[in-house]
Amino acid sequence: RLDGASWDLAEIPLAETQERYQVKIFSGAQLLRLEEVHQTQWRYSAAMQSLDGVQGLLELQVAQLSESFGPGLRRKFRFTI
């Protein structure tokens, strides 16, 4: 974030030229899908799931990408298909 110490703004502006996120889908330790997303939404469609051959417990990981630092901290979510 740019000027992250300010408490006057509702949202602190990003110091990036574009907003990007890295999305990973795992089945256990196996990486099934890696996507780069340019918005705050992403859908794991039925077609993607079919291509990945998914079933059972999966883990989704999301990290914001920085041009300066690479992936930031990851948020993890487990779900079952």
C-alpha cells in the first residue's frame, strides 16, 4: 500500500500499476490449477473442475501479487466437491 500509515482514508491506495491475484487449487499436496486474476472475483467453473478431475477435499489459496514483492500472504479455504 502507498502511504499506509494514514488513518484519514477509507481505503489506502495500492502502490501497484494493476490489481492482480494468484489463485491456486490443491488436492492434498498436488497443485491442480494456477490462475492469475485481475479482479476480486474468480469462479471455479464446472468445466474447470472437470478438466482438473477434482473430487473430495480441495484447498483454494489466494494471494495478492505485487510487482515489487511477488505474492503476498496467502488466504486458504478448504472445501469439498
